[in-house]
Amino acid sequence: MAMSSHTYDVFLSFRGEDTRKTFTSHLYNSLKKMKIRTFMDERELKKGKEIHPTLAKAIEESRVSIVVISKNYAFSAWCLNELKKIVECKNTKDHVIKPIFFEVTPSEVRDQKAMIGEALAKHKQNFSMEKVQEWRKALHQVANLAGWTTTDRNQSDLIEEIVKHINIQVKRVPVISIPEHLVGIDAHLSKIESHLDIENTNEVRMLGIYGPQGVGKSTLAKVFYYKHFSEFECWSFVECISERIKGKYDIVEVQKALLSEILGDSSLFACYNREEGAKMIEDVLSSKRVLLVLDDVDDIQQLEKLAGGFHWFGPGSRIIITTQKAKLLHNYKVHFTYEMKGMNPAEAVRLFSWHAFKRNEPEDQCSRELTNAIVTYTKGIPSVLVKLGTDLFSERMSYRQSEVDGENKQVGLKCTLARNTPKEMFKQGRECNVETRRLDTSSEQILREHMEPLDMNVQEECFEVDDDFKHKQLETEEVYEEESEDLMTFPVALMFQASAFIISVSLIFYFRQNNCVLFQASAFIISVSLILIFYFRQNDRI
């Protein structure tokens, strides 16, 4: 996901008669010295009752709005409309609000007391109740955000602190990879946002996202992280923890990576064992409002050494954990958990269609039937849908190019074969004179990863086809045998294996037919396969 384009880093909202020539002017100059692109209304465009188009555009094109709420701020309908626009951008875009309470308290703004209350009461005489209510909501929302107060503070020191904080936010952008075409993520995002409630700056909240491999847990965490990171004092996204620890890294290296991202300078710390690393993380983060994502955790000890407890983090911190193990979250006493499930059929069709046909739905009846068959067998697992869709698109492009070149090229179709797959199924391939070859490495890995959670032996046979289409067994290898939580049932694994063959046969019809009549034969194959799946489930477990 690319970073949004912003014309300005900061938009300054303030009441001119209160702070233009004093606090806001000094703040503006300090921001400019730090090369922070700042929009300040120096032409005094705040005239009339409606927000000037120039200011509205500047708000939309800014990454952060600093709102200086002073005693007379709410007396200006202009300022209130400007604030309403800023809040709208926060709610609909990646826009951040940082309030400064200048000679007023957050509670006065939140509860609309003192001069804030007087101002709103006066506006009732000239504006509709609906308009005044919108302003009240905007003031209340901003008052609940983390910011600064000028009470008992040296203004010079306060401005220095603000500029330092803003500089970190606008200059340090997380480098994370998020798929560009996301389907159905907004509903999930809304639900975890409600659990995490980032506007509550008093509590430390921890959320665990669990579900099977490839269902989109990490993607959801990344989308939340990318949207909200700038609202925290510091942040870190630690990816693929279990994989890193099983590989060349140990937990100490992961601790160092976390601290390095938080502090921005690895030379500021040195830890030599997991206990030192844990103590250092607690010391560094206990006074800070932190956004921390621990991705792909599979052992409670990983959590204990990376996020030992709520007391490790400052007020308002949010910690997100992704895992395949729901029990791990329960044992660690994570208060909020969210289960990621496979996509619903409509979402799955959109995702697969985008990668297979570069559009949001199948392009004709034949491709629609093919898509529905694939969606049924993949159970809405996004990573598999993306892989199969991408493979189909590549094969179609290769086939179309062969037609353009005037060649009668054979289209190689990929399939994976389970030990119990009946060889009679290959007759369909022979009848269509189509070469059947093994999955490429990446496709095979996708399917293997979805079989990992099974508490059983999973075996795979590879076949090659000679000129007479005789099947010769080449090898049988044990893939996995490990105990794990059964987040994915055995029939689902069989469906993945069977689906690859069905996809192959379906593609045969898709590529070779000129109409949809022959495609009906594939429905027979699907029916036979379903019967076989239930037969194997009752009589034989791989």
C-alpha cells in the first residue's frame, strides 16, 4: 500500500485574535525550521460563515492538523466549521489531529463548559440546532485525543516538544507491505477499531487476532497499524516472529529489532540475553504510548519476552497479536480476541476475479462457473484465492499469446495429487490431450502451509505422464507430522488437494471450448470429487 500523497505535513487551526501573533506564530516558525511543510492562514481567509475552499483543500492535503483551542476559539463559526472538516478527514482518511489546549482545559472543551459553553449557547441564536450539534460533536471528539496543554508550561519548551513529536510523525513512515487490492477488509477493521478504542488514552489494551494460515490476520493488523501509527508516540511492527525464531534468529534478535524500530538507533542499547532484552523493552516503553504489533506468535514465551504485561507500556498503548492458536491468547489472558474467518462467497468471487480476470466479477458464464467452483473448494482463504487467480491469469495470457503467434501450443496445467486420488480422474486429462505437471514450488508451498495444522501424516505423490499417458509413481515423501491446534479440519485439507485437480480440468474446458456446453461436464467431475471426499473422510485418513 503506497503512502498517500500530501501537499502539507501540518495544517494549523487557530483563532487569530487569540494566538496568531504569539503562540501560533512561534510554533509555525519552529515547524518551518525543521523543514516541516506547514499551512498557516497568513492571508486571513477566515471571513464569512463557510470554510474557504482554499482552506478545505489544504486540510484534505495535510497529514496532520494541529488545532490550537483557545478561550475564544468556539466563538468563531469559521473555526468550528474548520474543526468539523478536520474531524471528517480524520474519520475518513489517514488524517491525524493533535490538539493544543491554550489556556483552557480538555474537560472544558469536552464538557463544553466556561467560555466554550457560552460560545455554543450564543450560536443557537444564529444557527440551526443540527449545525450546533455537529460542532459539539467535533469539539467533544477532539477533546478526547492526546495532545498538549499550556497550563503551567514554559511555552518555548512546549513548542520544542511539539515540534519534536510532529517531526517524528511526519518524517518516519512505516515500511510495510500491504496488498493493493483488498476485499472485505473494512468490516474487519471497523470491528477491531471498536475493541481497541484508540481515543481512550488512559487504558492499555491488547487484542489477539486468530485464525488459520493465510486467512488475512497479518493483513488486517497491517491495515490498522498503517492507519493509526501516527497517533502514537512510538510504534513497531514485528513480522513473522515464529518463522524468524525457528530460522537464524533467536528471541534476543527479535527483541533487538523491536527496540531498534522504537528508538530509531540501535546504538542506544545492547542486550545479550532474553532477560536483559525483556527488561530493556519494559524500561523503554513503560512511559510511552506505544502501538506494537507482534505478528505470527506461536509460543507463549515469545509474548512473555516481547510484551510481558500491561505494566510494560504507557497509558493509551495498544498491542496487537496475530496467531493461529486461540488457546495461546486465552492462556496469556488477552482480554479482546477477534477471529478471522474465510471470506464470504461474494468477497471471494471479487478477490479471485480481480487476480484472474483483472475485474471485480467473472467476465462470462463460463468463467463464472469456474470461479464458483474454485471459491467453493478454497473455503474463502484469501492467500489461496490470490495464488490460484494469479496462476490462472498467467496461463490465460500464455494461451492467448500462443493464439496470436499462430501456434497450437499445449497449455500446461498444474495439479497436486494426494495418495488416495483415483487415477481414473486422469482419464479426463488424457481425453483432452493435456499434459499434467506438478505444482510449481510457490503453489505447492501455499497448499502445504494449509495442511500444516493437521494432526496427522500428510503424504503426496507425484506423477508424470508419458506419451501413452501411463502413470508412473516417482516418489512418496512425508511432508509434515506435528501436533497443532486443529484450526483447519481434515475435510478442508482434502478439498484443497481435490480442488487443484478440478481447477485443472475446468481450465481444460475453459481454454479449449468455444462455448459453455462442454463446461457442463466439469460439473460431473465436481460431483464425483465431492462424493470421493466424503468417502475418504469416512473410510480413510491420509
